[in-house]
Amino acid sequence: MKAVDKLLNKNYQKKFICVGLDTDIEKIPSCMKSSENPVIDFNKKIIESTIEDTAAYKINFAFYEKDGVDGTKSLRKTLSFIPSDILIIADAKRGDIGNTSKMYARSVFEYFKFDAVTLNPLMGKDSIEPFLEYEDKLSFILALTSNKSADDFQKLKLESGIFLYQHIIKKINEWNLHANCGVVFGATNITELRENIISFYSLPVLLPGVGAQGGSLEDVVSLFKAAGKKIFLINVSRALLYKSGKEDFADKASEELQSLNKKIRAILS
Amino acid sequence: MKAVDKLLNKNYQKKFICVGLDTDIEKIPSCMKSSENPVIDFNKKIIESTIEDTAAYKINFAFYEKDGVDGTKSLRKTLSFIPSDILIIADAKRGDIGNTSKMYARSVFEYFKFDAVTLNPLMGKDSIEPFLEYEDKLSFILALTSNKSADDFQKLKLESGIFLYQHIIKKINEWNLHANCGVVFGATNITELRENIISFYSLPVLLPGVGAQGGSLEDVVSLFKAAGKKIFLINVSRALLYKSGKEDFADKASEELQSLNKKIRAILS
């Protein structure tokens, strides 16, 4: 199934929350730490308890890479728990010269078999193209990120009168020949989201920054409703994974996800 | 030893070439392909034949990540061949929100024990800081890259009248409180290098783009000589690794490296 269709199916079922598996051994409940592989077992339980209600899963590579060979194994094992009809995003923020991006694309799409990836566009079109050659996959490209220092460069005003992140959105639309581009837009930038939501056109939007980072779910969903747009994913990681620090962590994650879904549906209805 | 001192020692010995280990199984000589692990064995031979003459090694993560668990093992094994007095750069172009960059920094500096890393600054200061907390390491931050599409964003003119890459260089200088920042500047941008070399101040400069990408070694070295700057690394990957496609590949790589060193010394003397 094409990556975008997996997303559309879930969005059609009014599922818009993406569960972010930023699994940190130091934050998982102590009851899991005696398990042989706490990260894998924690992820398995989180996936089992959220699978019916999530729109997608996003795996943050950094949290696995920090454990090298073992982390790579954990990442791969985690993917095996997710059924093929659910979109899985490699949150890797890759981007390099052409021959190198080609290798990163092989890693993400062929070795790990992810449906989608997050990319950093600073190096321009030829750093993104090797990913876009995979027409059935989705590439979510950073436009405006959720962190405070997004101001440093992304919000710089260009000589042309627009901001750098607006120019990036324009370019992403140009690169979207196979309808396999998406955009990453931090939910913490609600004013900018309001002013630019129209410029996304048909691009699916991945919104990090709700929850631990302070973005408002209600504000984001209201804007998408007002704009008549229905292809988006709101990522929640820490606020869901670590809702409870006890044995009931998986149940609490599931309850939190259902509660978020309920809030979204109330706004959209 | 501090990363910057490893670099200074080699530069003092008039060694300025960094051997880039972008090892591609499809490009290594056929005589190596029957070996149990061609990538590891190829790297070992290349390292043995270049160790006396190189200033540093740069490992391009993409070429190892594409093989997942096995690639991570190859990367680690390759590092074991390099003695501790030689600077080893993780060419990973990482950069993410703070808590995620912290994990990437742990991967590169603690798990793999690299001396240095390449970083993508698009997400701003808080995406770079977790790396800079490792005061003995070196972080080479992208300013202007060697690829054609560097034009797309890095060469955009800002409202303030300077180009984005110039603003990035300014910020890198501000972030350099522990003297552990460096800058990546593509050797293919010789005009921009001439005009901006003075703005690097004390930042070590990593220059990709010589060789297969078309940058001129002579032009680059002449500019550093004229500017009176002596902390730089010119990366050469493909033009050295695949100089010969036969059994003599390691000898030919060594000869090529010595020939490049000779050219550089002739210009500098």
C-alpha cells in the first residue's frame, strides 16, 4: 500500500495522533527494567495498547543509535510489531549530497522498510531527490520546527520579503511531482501555522511539539478544521509514553491516546 | 587528547588531507569481494596504507547505515583500526531538538567514541548545543556545502543584506565558547571561500568537494596560504579509495595521498 494511502485511511477514520517512540531507557517504568530488553518490551506493550487508536508511529532514530548495534537491533525488532497497514515514520532528519542521500534512503526505505522519513532540506533539492525517487514512500521535509531556536535560521526574513521557512514550503510544493512530499511544522508555532496553512496545498503535515513541548492540540486542530484540511498527523511522544511511570503505563498511554482522539473529534464535528 | 590538538598536530606536520571512508560495496575492487567482510577488509587496507600521510579520517555514516546492524558493526570495527592520535570525524550531519540531539551526541561521542562530528544547523543553537557540551570534541557545522543545490537555501540573500551561509558562519563563531566548533565549507565554492575565509577566524575548516565533485585543491590551498590560515582539512573520498579498481588499490590510494600532500606542500612553501 502507498504510504500516503495508509495515512489517508487513518485520517478518514478520524485518527490524527502519531505515537512517537522516543523510547528512553532512563524514563521507562522501573518495572520494565528487569526485562531482558527493556526498550523492545516497552515498545511492544505501547504498540499493543495503542494500535487500534493511532494514526501512525514515528520512530526517533537518535534514541536507538545511542546504543549502536544493540539499538539498531531494537529498532528493527520494534518495527516487526507494527502491522503493515499503519504508517511508520523514520524520524531521522537526514539530508546530504546526492550519492550519500541515496545510501540514507536505502537504509530507511529498503533495509528498515519504513513508509516515511523526516528530512532536513538545508542542502537543497539534490539532497532530497534520492528519497523522492521512492514514489510510494512519503518524505516529510522540515519547514518550521518546534524548538525555540527555530528562530535562528528558519524565521530569518529573506531579501524577497518572505521568511526562510516560507521559501522552503514553496520549494517542497515544487518538488512534489510524485505526490510523495509532506511537511514538518512545529505545533508550537501557532501564529505561523494560521498564516501559512493555505500554502501547504495537498502536502500532508506532520506536527511535532504538542505535549511536552507546549503546543496546543486544540489550536492546531481548529486551524486545520477552519482551513478545510484533513491530511495531518499530530505527534505525541513523551506525554503519552511516560503518562504513568508504573506498571499500568501501557493502559495509561492507551487512555491518553483515546482522550486525545476524543478531543480532536469533538473539535472536528 | 583534545580533538582540536589532534588536528593541529597533523596540520603542523603539513598534513591537510582527510581520507573519507565512503566505502561502497559496489565500487570496491572485485578482488576484495570474496573476503568475508569486504567493507571491513577494504577499510583496513586503506587505513594501513594511508595512516602515515593522512591528517584525519572521515566516516560517512550513510554508507554503513544502509546495511543496518551489519553496517553498524562494520563502522565500529573500522574505527578499531585507527590509532588514537588521529582525528576521526563522524560525517553524520545530525541536528534535532535538544533532547534528541543529546542522544545523537551520545551515539557519536560515547558509543562510537569519535573525535568530531558534522552537524546540520538548520534547527538552530539548541540543536547544536548538546554536541558542544563535549568540550574536548570538535563539531564541524555546515555553512556552505559542496553540492549544486547549496544554492537553493544556503545562498539565499537575507533581508539584512548577507547570505544565509554567512549568517550561519556568524552564529558558529558566537557558539564557539569552548573553541570546539568548526565549519564545513564546500571546496566547489571557491569565490565564496575567497570572500569569506576571513570570517572563519579561529574555526577549523573541513572542505569536502575536491576530487569527484570538481573542487580544485590548488585553489583552496592557495587561498588558505594567502589568508595566513593553517587549520584546515581537505576531504578526499572517491578519488582516493577507487583510484585503482585492482589489487593494488591500497598502494594507489597511498600514492595518490602522497601526491596530494606533495602538491599542498609545494603551494604552502
